[in-house]
Amino acid sequence: MNPFRILAATLTLLFGLQAMPALAQPPAQGSGDPVYSIQNPPAYAMIGDLLIARPLLIVATVVGAGLFVVALPFTAMGGGIGDAGKALVVDPGKAAFVRCLGCTGDGYNKRE
């Protein structure tokens, strides 16, 4: 048999078998509603979240608290204290301290 045909058949088989896991989909579990789905992030997402995202979110929470205190007299005159506090302090704080490690969703999703 021609060596080119052997090489082509081998490469076709090799690349075809590598694509098989990408085509396999696990069966859908639950209702499919994202509110009720439990996230299971991979290890690299957890490591990146721990080393990069969490420290930046903690810094954003502290800086946001400082900006909130500086802007408090102006937001009090406009009546937007709650919105400013939520945007500058609460949202970064929730993202830094409440969500699970590596998860992309906000808030606390209890694992069972």
C-alpha cells in the first residue's frame, strides 16, 4: 500500500477519534433552569479565581467603599444612597466573598 495512503488513513482515524469526546453530550439533568443548576467549575477556573479574580474583587470592594464615603454627600442630595452602596460596595463584596470558587454566577448556590 502507498505510504501516503497509510499516513492519510492514520491521521483521519486519529483526528476522527479525537473529535468523538467533543460530540458526546451528557444527558440533561434537572429542569434546565439556570437558577436551579449547580455549577461545577474546572480546576483551572478555581485557580484563576483564587489567584487573580478574588484579590482584585477585594481591592474593588475596598476602593468602592472609599469612593462611596467620598460621594455620600452628593448621593444623599440626589437620593441614591442605596443604589450607590449596592453598586460600589455590595456587588463587588458579594462577588468576592459569597460566590463559590470558580463559579461565574452571582450569589450563594448551596451544594447538596
